[in-house]
Amino acid sequence: METTFRAWDVSRYGGPDVLTPVSRPVQTPTATQVLIRIRASAVSRADGLMRAGQPKFARLFLGLRRPRAGLSGTCFSGDVVAIGDDVTEFRVGDAVFGEAGLQFGANATYIRVDQAGSLLKKPDSVSYEEAATLFDGAMTSWHFLTRIANVQPGESVLILGGSGSLGTAAVQFAKALGANVTASASARNAELLRSLGADEVVDYKAEDPLKRGVTYDVVFDTIGISSFGTAKPALRRGGRFICPVLGLRLLRDMIVTGLFGSKKAKFAAAGMSKPAVHREELAEVLALMAEAKFSPVMDRTYPLADLVEAHRYVETGRKRGNVVVV
Ligand SMILES: NC(=O)c1ccc[n+]([C@@H]2O[C@H](COP(=O)([O-])OP(=O)(O)OC[C@H]3O[C@@H](n4cnc5c(N)ncnc54)[C@H](OP(=O)(O)O)[C@@H]3O)[C@@H](O)[C@H]2O)c1
């Protein structure tokens, strides 16, 4: 095994250029840790925001003046190459995937994580590239649709931003939950969304998906382009507006709608769920993959050495589904 590993340092907030390649010593896992040789890691929109230290209030968790963790990347997949003395759940040779959370350091060649963290065995049928993305779009959309909006069969769901990492997962999940699915996308992505199961695709460049005189039980704004206020007329009685992008307006709308009215605004930080919850929800997502009801949409794959390029591409806001580095 190598004595050093490659990673990407982020020691100040900023654009993709703040990412700097570094080499660090590979350390022996502690009693409850697992050492993983990483095969693939995700480059998500959220990774870009954390690198930039945006929104600013997120720096309360990430580090006030500079990123506390100092390394890039949250979601990874790979192979277990060493385990601590007390590790019971994993063995050397296991293929795994997981989320480093605020520890970061997933855009690297090795990572050490605790066995009790967000770490699972990777099914053979799921590629390393696909597995590296599951904690981003798939986990977040599944959590929002099932735990936050509680989508029921026969309900009508509008997904804003249907072609992103969260959106492409949300279209498939809403369909699997038995909902009638409308998704917004530009014309170039319409066919993709139909192939994922969308009953209707609205070209957001041609018309405002929230102003068509159609109402929904759930509006899932996956990229934070609307608000509860603009979505409210498109919500039915008892309707839920769910959005994974937190801002002060959404916070206020959650508090107010929590007290008054039948239409609700909701947010959650899916990544902050307890590992046991992660495991339960991931088991459900993997079951859908096994039934061919869900498959992560893969856009570009870059070598780890081209992480800056990968961040630049994600930053365009034009990616379709997921981007990984290998
Ligand atoms: N709360 C949580 O736990 C949590 C977890 C993970 C992620 N997030 C957040 O979720 C957000 C979504 O991330 P993502 O990775 O899914 O986004 P993304 O992949 O970067 O979204 C890109 C897609 O959005 C489409 N798009 C852009 N503008 C649009 C518009 N006005 N209407 C409809 N589609 C539009 C683009 O299609 P075109 O090129 O055709 O325009 C592109 O395909 C991020 O802000 C991330 O931080 C939150």
C-alpha cells in the first residue's frame, strides 16, 4: 500500500482556483476506523457552494474565516484496505460507498472514516461512479419526497430543475411513488426527463411552470429558483413546497406556514440525518435500483487530477445529473 495519498486542499473560500493538489501521509486507522482506497468521488453543486463558503451563514458550520476541514469532497466510493481492531461491520476487500460529511476529503485517493458513520457496502450491480453520487442527488431527493413531503400514490408533483442531480433522481422517485410527475427543464433536456418517467415536461424558457393555471400537491424546487410565495398559487389545499436550498425567506416561510394555513413550506439538511436514518433510506434507494426503478444519471467523469475543471463545469449550472472524479 502507498505511504502517501493525493487530495485537494481548500484552505480559503473562493472559486475553483482555490483548489490545490496536496500529498499527505496515509495514516493507520484507529480502533473503529476503516481506511478506504477511493475509486470515485462526486463533484456536486453543494461541494462548489461549500468551497465558495456560500451562503455566508454556512460558514458557522464550515469555518468562519477559512474552511475548517481544509480538504475538498464529501461523497465517495472505494475499497476497504485496512480496518481498526474494533471494526466489526467491514472487512478488507469490501467495496463501500459513503459520505465524509463535515470531515470532507472525499476528492482524494484514500480516506479514513468511522465504521459508525455514513458508510455502506456497495452492491456489485452498482458501479463505483454511480455509488459515489448516491449521497447527493438520490439521498436528498428521496428524503425530501418521502420524509418531508410524504408523497402519496396518485398525487401530483411538480419538480423544478428536473435535469440536475437532485432533479433527475426526483423525477424517477416521484414516479416510483405513484405520483403524476411534471418537471421543468430546457428543451435540450426534455427527452431525458421523459425517458426518466416524467408525464409532462415544461420548457422553463418558454413558460413559467408555476403560472400555467395547473395546481399540484407538491412543488419540489430542487435548485432554489422560486419561493413559497411564488409557488403558493400552484399548490392545492394541503400542498407542500419543498426546497433543499436554505435562505432566510424559506426559513421565515417555514415558521409562518408551520403555524398557519394548509399549504406548507419545508426544508431539511438531508446530509445531517443520523447514520441509522441514512442507512434505512439508502436501503430503500438501493431496492429501487435493484427493481430498475431508479438509476443515477451520469454526466461527465474527470480524472481526480482535473478536479478544478470538474468544479468549473459544475459551476456553469448546466450539468445533467451527476459529475464524478475517478
Ligand atoms: N438540503 C440538502 O440536504 C441538500 C443536499 C444536496 C444538495 N443540496 C442543494 O441542492 C441544489 C441542487 O443541486 P443539483 O446538483 O441538483 O443542481 P444542478 O445539478 O447543478 O442543476 C443543474 C440543472 O439545473 C437546470 N436548470 C438551471 N436553471 C433552471 C431553471 N430556471 N429551471 C429549470 N431547470 C434549470 C439546468 O438545466 P439547463 O442547462 O437546461 O438550464 C441543469 O441541468 C444545490 O443548491 C445544492 O446545494 C441540498
